[in-house]
Amino acid sequence: MKNKVLIKLIIPKLDLNLDFFIPVNETIYKVKKLLLKTISEFSNISDEELAGYILINKVTAKIYLNNEIVLDTDIRNATELLLFEKK
């Protein structure tokens, strides 16, 4: 595995499907922060509206904790992740 993986991010609330390269040596928290910042710029939605979202693996339904390192999870190339609002 290299230092990045290509994921497909699905955001049902915004009806968006995006592909991202994410670093494998970062925590889920940092990756999520990077993804949310990119999405907020892309969709003209403020960061505050996107706060409180969680990443879920589409196939396994695993919810990723903020302190997990990407490399230590099951996230690999072509993994489909869902970004849901935590209620």
C-alpha cells in the first residue's frame, strides 16, 4: 500500500458522490476534517452545517472512530464511504 488510497465518498443528504485520495497515515478525524472542508467549498455549504458528520463503510456498515489511523482500518482503494449526519 502506498501513502494514499482512493475512496468513493457518498453524501446522501447533498446527493453527492465524489472520489478522493486520502492519506493512510492520518487519523480519521483529520481526514474527515479535510473532506468536510473540501465539500463545504465545493457545495457552498458552511463548515458549521457539516459539523457532526460520521464516516461509515457502505459494505460493512462499520462506523469509524475519530482516533483511528486510516491504515489500521479496512479502508483500502475503491472503498465506498458514506458521510452521514450524526443525530
